[in-house]
Amino acid sequence: QTEPINRVLEAVTHGYADRLQVPLQPLADNLE
């Protein structure tokens, strides 16, 4: 029963990371 939970956590963290990368990407480009 832990496998589905892990899949959900992976999906949530992956989507959360994608949302964070969108606003942070312009800042990273400016720092370069």
C-alpha cells in the first residue's frame, strides 16, 4: 500500500518543483 502513496508524493513534489522553476527561471537568467 506504500507504493501508490509514493507515486502520489512523487507526482505532487514533481508538480510543485515545476511551479517553483517557472518564477525562479527568469531570476536565474538575470544572475547569469
